[in-house]
Amino acid sequence: MIGDVDIRCAGESHLHPTSIFGHGVLTFHLNGIFRTEPGWNLFACGSPNNPKDGIYALSGIIETDWAPYTFTMNWKFTRANHWVTFDEGEPFCFVYPVQRGVLNEAKPEVRLLSENPELEADYKAWAADRAKFSDQLKITGSQENDEKWQKRYYRGLDMRGETGVADHQSKLRLPEFADRRARPARPAETTSASALPLFFRKIATFSRMTHAKLGLKDNDFAFSATTILIPLTAGELVLAAKDYPIVFSANNPPRPLAVVGIRPGINLFVEDDGRWREGCYVPAAVRRYPFITMIDHQDPNSLIVGIDETDTRLGPSASNKFFENGERTAFCRERLEFCSRVGTAFTQTDRLASSLPHETLLMPCRNIAPARIAGRSCMSGLRVIDPERLASLPDDLHNSWEASGWYNALLAQIASMKNWNRLLELEDASLQPAT
């Protein structure tokens, strides 16, 4: 059945794989049109020499010299109740050109090897030589044991040591796609969606007139269910360290982040009903949403409150109203005050993070994370404090950080490393089939 494939994915929804064919088939849409020279097709398949456990790439040939259509890349699950992960940046489709009609014109034949005496002699010489080499390969210290393999084909040599063909290839060195797209200039005042803070998609000024009838369904965190890294303020690190590993972002200044998942698109602390895992700290960046403080374009020295109008928890039927009789409710005042405090805390955190000598104090996350996590692409670029380097800070910097509370926050980051194994346990539990 189509619904039997459970797909969890971060990123833009139109790029997500889907299940549209049933029969345990996972479908990737290629968001582009390939064009080949007349008479040439594309053969689409999985990435060569890169098997994936529990799923198999299906192959197909597409006539890309004329078709004005995209095509799909399909993978078929080979067993039930088994999670398969495609990491960010991992290839899901491999294409190469094949000339249309060539295979149809081929006329395969079966003949006796003895009909070609020269080929038969070369084959028998090779077979005897290979048997001898294989026997000697098992003897420690032998020349064959040192060489490991004979490399005749790799070198393009026949049994007489002569070049088999002049254009023998041991490797393919293929060029990258040349980007021929025209790139129109973008107005300077245009802000891309990627510039918006985490969770936000469309921010509007919060207004008594526009949002008078709205309320908010509170304690529903489903909007963060596909997020695995959540920004933290400096004041949160001690609180968050009891539940999550804390890392620093790859950019500078480095921002502290709570790691709430170790596979793209799966927040291990959001339950199926949208509740946050019982007893665990909920980061301020999650609790302030859908509100945010932002600079007033009419007065750059002033801040105003914005709201993400795409938040599905907003609506006139929600019990927590923002306004009653034209006035802000206690719930609304509390949320706006909290939003303002969080905005100030993030500004202060960025200021403190700017004082980190990141080139010497921070080290790659993979240096300390368990091997099962360290190699995952979603952990790439993340950094953590090196405890030995922190201990050797100059006294003046140490005293300054201790006075601001930043030093204790960094110690909390180091202590939070004990939570990596907890994430692995939660992941293992989430992958168990429902009973």
C-alpha cells in the first residue's frame, strides 16, 4: 500500500521523496530536465558500487533527446520494518548516456573457445598463471603476498606483456556539469527565505487590527519535529546540558546549538502528538515561536514584534486568544514579553560567542561524538569546546567570562557530551517497529 512507507525528511517539501506507486517503492523526483544529443538516451540507476542495506535501486532508460518531461528515480525496499537513511548530499540517482538502438542491433552469439586458438592459448596461460599466483598469495613473505593482485587488466597488458588496446582506460575522469544558467540581478532589498530565523517562513508585523481574532494552540511543537539543531542562548546552556549534547555552529561567531536528533528530519524529542518529550527542557527558540522581535524599517532604532502567519497552530478557534475586547490578553502579554527577552538573549549570546578564540578553543564534533554519529553528514562542521584548551585560557579572559556567566555555560557544553549515547538510545527505540 502507498501509505505503508513512512517518510521523514527535512528541507523544502517539494524536494521530499514520496510513495506513489505502492509495493514498497520510494520515489525521488528529479527537479530538472535532462537534454542529450539526438539519438542518445540516459540510463538511470543507483550509484555504482554503493549498496544500501534494505533497499535496491531500480533502473530505467529515458529518451532525453526529445522528451519535455522530468522523470523519477525509484528505489524498492527489500524488507519490511527497516529504516533506510539517505544523508544530505548523498547521490540517489546515477545517469549515463547510451546510444539508442545499439543494443537492439547487437547480435549475441555463443561459440567454442577452441574456434579461436590464439585466444584459447592466452586464456589457458592466464588461468594457469592465476592459479599459481593464488597459491603463492597465501604464503607470508612471498612476492605474490606483497603484490596482492596481478594488475594485468588494470595496466591494459595481455599475456605477452603487450598493450591490449591503445585507448585502454583504468579510470573514468568525468567533467562536472557546466552551469550555463543566466543569473538575473536580484534587488538589494530582497530578502531570501534562507535569511529567516529557524522555523519562520513568512513574518508579518503583529497587529491588533490584523490578528484580532487569532489565538494559538499552545504546547504543540510539531512545527519543530523535523529540526535536529536548535539555537540556544548563553543562559540556557546549563539547563539544556542535562538533556542534549550541545555543539557550536560552523559559522563565526559560533552559535551554541542543542542537538535533538542525529538523522536529518527527525527530532527525537517531539512525540507523535506534537508534545515535547516529558521532563526535557524545551529551548527558548521553540517556545517563542511564532513571535519574533525585529527592526522597524520606518525607525531603525526601534524594535517591533513580528508573527509567522504560516504557523498552523494559529486560528480563530484556538483557546489562547491574543485579544479580547480590543485589548491584549494576559497570554498575549506573556508571550510578547518572553519573545522580547529571548531576542535580547540571542543578541547577548552572539556578543559572547564573538569573544571565543574559535580557531584554537573549538575542535570538530567528530573528535568526541560516538563513531556511529561522528561520520554522519548532518554533524559535518559542528564544533565543541576542547577542555584542555579551555583550562589554559589567559587569566584575564577566564575572569571576564566567569563574571559574565559565559565560563559556566562553556563548562555545561563540555558536560553535555554525556548525552550522545542518550540520543543513540532514543534513535534505536524510534526505529523499533510498532507493536
